[in-house]
Amino acid sequence: MLIKQAERIKSSEITPKEVYMNRRALMGAGAAAAVGAMLSPMSASAATLSFAKSRAPAPAPITPKEYATGYNNFYEFGFGKEDPANNAQGLTTKPWSVVVDGLVDKPGTYGLEDIVPNALEERIYRLRCVEAWSMVIPWVGFQLSDLLNRVGPQSGAKFVAFETLVRPDEMPGQRGLFQSIDWPYREGLRLDEAMHPLTILANGMYGEELPNQNGAPLRLVVPWKYGFKSIKSIVRITLTDKQPPNTWNMLLPKEYGFYSNVNPKVDHPRWSQATEQVVGGGLFAKRQDTLMFNGYADEVAGLYAGMDLVKNY
Ligand SMILES: Nc1nc2c(c(=O)[nH]1)N[C@H]1C(S)=C(S)[C@@H](COP(=O)(O)O)O[C@H]1N2
Ligand SMILES: [Mo]
């Protein structure tokens, strides 16, 4: 695994710490509304989001922003870790709409402004990639349950399926003759996982609008599951009675399951999942132990009571 080295990051990519801290202090002082109602199609690119402080447990330290925005997986923009930051800048994210369909009372094509509520929250979550690296990211967003409750899941709905944009002209990873991935990138959750209060849709991070390489303008974040469950740049959300297909399971079913809960005791067939490399922790940072459900066992273990987590990997 390659870790981006500090000297290779342009200083222009880095938000000076005082600016970031001042902005946070401003928010804390209740000035959030004055900072602006962001994310409207008209908002400036450097918009700041307004949000409430998280009450969720905050793991520390937060990954430096230049790593979280410079070392990414977003295969629509290429397989390399720096490809998304290099290739996603031209993605059109405004306007943006999301199709909500399937077993819901209020299906439709919703503009992003109708999906994102006025009240946003900051959630500082661990992100554990199945490739055994991790970060700690301050997301800005809202509970997926908030949206699902607004559209009204019908009684037969048991799963939620998600799809990413397909746009080969702006997504170079979707071009070319030899495509192993059957686009769109797809993911899914059981309805109770989707309704869990830790499951969010994020439209920002580090107090700002979500960068394209991190899944702008709207991505899922499910902190107790491997990172690939947290699907980016969502254009479709479908309530269904059947377990939906998910991209990595379609590609390599023996290696990647539907559940993909972080589990240090269930190794990937080709590597151990017992430990992880902290990205941005310094070149000589020791690997740290991976925690069951990525440290969120108190909150989510109950969802899997009685399930065999070796079979349901
Ligand atoms: N559409 C889409 N979503 C995706 C991916 C992808 O390739 N395409 N990669 C996943 C993987 S493997 C990880 S680890 C996370 C990385 O999120 P980040 O780049 O914001 O850290 O996004 C996930 N969501
Ligand atoms: Mo990942």
C-alpha cells in the first residue's frame, strides 16, 4: 500500500489550521446560520456548511484533510489512490437529482435540495477500508432514516439499494474496452441497518462541501462496515423486498460479502483483517488493532444477534 507523502502535497490543498479552527469556533458560537445556507445550486464552490455539533463518540485524532481528500477509492475515476483527486474535478454535481423508487409511499425524482434537510450534523467517524487502512473523518450530513421516514418505506420493504452515477464522459474509469465492473457501482443495506442512527448520508466533510473525490454531492457513510459499503455520488435509492446486488460481491463473491461488517476475526482470503494502517498517522506509525464493528459494537451488535458472522461476511 502506498501512503501519500507529506512533501508531495501542494500547500494550496491544505486549509490552514487557524482558518479551519476559526470556522469551527464560529459554528460553535451559533453563527452557523450567518455563514450561509449552503449547497443550493447557486452556492459558491468554497461554501461552508452549517451543521450542529455531533453527540456521537468522537474517535481521535482526525485524519489530516489532505489525506482524506488525496488518498481515495472511487473506481469511476481510476484504480489509483490519487486518481479520484486528479480526475474527479470536472464532475458535474449541480444540479443533482436522486431517484427514490420501489416500495415507498412517495417515489419520485428529488432534487438534492429536497433530499438534504436544513439541519445538518457533524459526525466524526472511523473509516476502515477492507484493504486494511483507516482514517477518522469529520462528515457533515444527516441520518438516512430522516430521508427514509420522509419517503415512507412500505411494509414489504426489507432492503435499501443504492446506485452511483453512470457518466463515462466525466468518469474516465467508466470508459475503455476492458471493464471489470458492471456499472453502476451498487450497494445495499438491510432496512434496519439503513434506519440505524449511525447510518448517514453525507454532503460535506471537514466543515465544507463534499469534494468530488469523496463522493459529491451525496454519499452514504456506514461506519461499522468496510468502506466499500459507503457508496459515493448517489443517484438512485430503491426500497426492495430482496437483498440487492453489491458491486464488490458481484466481482469477487468469495472475498466480499453483502454484510461486510468490520471484523478483526474474519480475515480476507488474501490478508489479515486483525490490524490496520492509520493513513496520515506518519510514515512510521504502527499498525493498530482493528475493532469489532470498527469500534461501534455497543451501538450495532444487536442488529446481528444470532447471526453467523463468518458465513455472513
Ligand atoms: N461509487 C463508488 N463508491 C465508493 C467506491 C467506489 O469505487 N465507487 N469506493 C469505496 C471504497 S473501497 C472506500 S474505502 C470508500 C472510500 O471513501 P473516501 O475516498 O471518501 O475515503 O468509498 C467507497 N465508495
Ligand atoms: Mo475500501
